Amino acid sequence: MARVVILKTGATYPSLRETFGDFDSWFVARLSPELDLHVVDVTAEELPGKPGDWDGIVVTGSPAMVSDRAPWSEQTGTWLADAVKEEVPVLGVCYGHQLLAHALGGEAGYHPRGRETGTHQVELLDAAMEDPLFEGFPHQFPAQLTHRQSVLRLPDNAILLGRNEFEPHQAFRVGRCAWGVQFHPEFSAEVMRAYLKVQAPDLEKEGLDADALLDNVIDAPDATSLLGRFSQLVLKG
């Protein structure tokens, strides 16, 4: 079986963990059962050997901030840069997307317009139509999002694949098989609603309409299909 490591970079809100489990369980549920999956909490555990020991690597989201440059985060970023050099398939999500960009010479930091959260449309660019992961996707699709930091500048050799009105760097690829996505393919609509309910007091302080964001949450089947697509790329080698 193809061996895939899920690098867990943090934990969700305690109230969500009680109901839905934690980040890693959401990824496990959407990745192919044909994969031999391993979870490593890089905030507390050693990095899992060498990147070449794995057939694929997935990096989760986190409540941490890439720009804080915590030692565990910087070490994980260096490890991911080695994975890209070795052409091990990588998929970084939210924090993982930002960390991948940072590790490869881009810049991650607070979005100048603040927080993006809820279900929003993502637009794919023409480059995505020939991308191994996004080929066959619709040009526009809904996705679940929640982030305050973003990729402010892509690595020089990155190919921009997706964006929206708020976030110019929703998806990118570096090399043959390393991707970052700002949106959350592991989120269900139920998880997104739970996030918004926890965030509601902060959203109101930030001038966002929490009730309207809750009302606008819908399923995002194209976005959630991404983890199955990544699984198939890994399985095909």
C-alpha cells in the first residue's frame, strides 16, 4: 500500500473535537482507504523520517500562524522543501498551504482585509485546466474557508491555479506534484457551521455578519473531492 503521512499542525476548537473529532480524522475520512495513512503531530513529535520514506504528504490547517515562525513550524517547512525537491506528492491545506509557500521562498502573513470565513466561491485559472490535481474541475466552485493569514507572495517558481475576490492565492502548484490550497477540502458543511457559531462573537467585532455567513453555508462537493483526487495521484505513483 502507498504510505501517506498526515502532518498535523494543530487542533480544532475543543467543542468541535467533542462532536466531530480533530483535523486529522477529517482528512482520514476523505482520503482513500487504499492508502496506508499515518498521523504525526509535528507540534509535539519528531518529523517522520525523510520525505522520501513516504509516497505522499498531507499538511493540515492550524490555529497557529506561519509568520510566528515557531521552531516546529520552521523545521517542518524545511522538511517540506526537501519533499518538493525529491518530488514526493504534497498537499498543504490552509496553514499547510501557507507553510509550503513560506518554505519555498514565498511569504505568509496576515491578510490586509482581515478574516475570510464561511462558504465562498473559488475561481480556477486556465493553468488549472491542465493541472494533474484540478483537471476536470469546474472553473468556479464553492469551498469552505476560514483563515486570517494568507500567502501574501507566491514562491518564484509557483504556478497560480485558483483565486477569488478576497484571496488572490487560493491554490498553487510548485514542481510536478506539490500543491497548496487555502480552502478546506476536509471540511463538511456541518463543520463549517460549527466554526462560524464559535467564531460569531469575534466576527461581529470585526464587522462581519455571522448570521448571514451561517445562512450561506452550502455543501462543497467539488472542493471535498480534492482529497480523493490527491489519493489517486499517490496511488498511481
